Amino acid sequence: MRGKAAQTLCFPKEECCLAKETKTNVMRILDRAKIPYRHYSHEHEEGAVDGVSVARLLGRNPAQVYKTLVTRGAGGGFFVFVIPVQEELDLKAAARAVGEKSVSMLHVNELLPTTGYVRGGCSPIGMKKQFPTVVDESCLSFDTIIFSGGRIGAQVEVAPADLLRLVGGSTAPVAIGGEA
């Protein structure tokens, strides 16, 4: 990744200074819900989608930058998990959190048709259908967390309580230590 990240703070009561073409559906949904957020945009290399590198580019602690993962439960339903970028999803804990016998990661080929998002641009907000969503409980130790704004190169920063309320989500310990 090259360059620096640009950021814009958007409040629902004000007209955000982002041009319509740069706003993502995620940002429009946050605006409609009157949820304040900060928008970050950054350059990205084709195919290079690494959350830890994005955190570095934004000058943020990777523990505060989250990725969105989509799984399929043993019963066939879909579940969304939002965890810190440097961590991995604990599949057993994830299954317990959603009351399933087991969950498995959704294959990348199924991501776009299921969610409307591509790998690296998947957000817990604005999927084709609102699936049950669990955010790792570590989010509660931050005033705000950063996650995909719905497009590769776009991130949004939102209070965890606002995200949970918007998506009807819950928290649980679903992440396990990954790369440092």
C-alpha cells in the first residue's frame, strides 16, 4: 500500500462534505440512522487487502481495526462475525455464540452473491440481507472501532454500541490471537 489515508468526520445533522460518488452504501445507511462516523479512504494495490497494513496506514492500533467474516452454520444459515484484523475467528466459539453445532467460513466465491460485497470490502452494515451479527467482545474496550466502509479502500469509524444497535448485533468472545 502506498500513500496516506485521508479522513473525513461526518455527523448526521450536517451535510457531509463527501461527494455523492465517494459515499458508500454503508455511509448512506449511517447517515440515515443519524449515527456519527469518521470516514477513511486509502489507496490500495490490486489484490492486496491486508487489515494489519490498513491499520498501519491509518496510524491506528490493529486491535481497534476490525474485519468482517461471513460463515455458514451447520443448519445452512449465514452468520456475520466482526473481529480485530490481527486475530482469527475461533470457529467453535463462533458456533456457540450463534447457537449452532458448527460454523464454517463462507467460500470467497459465495461472498458477493450472498452479501453484495467483495473480499476486502465486506462490511457488517448494508449486506443484501441482515444476517445475525456478532462482534468480538474486545470492541467494548474502545470508544470507536474501524471496519470496512463497504468498498476496498474505504473504512468507517463508529462507536461499537451504534454498530450493534444498527445491525441488531451482539458481542461474544469469538476471536483468538493471530499475527502480532
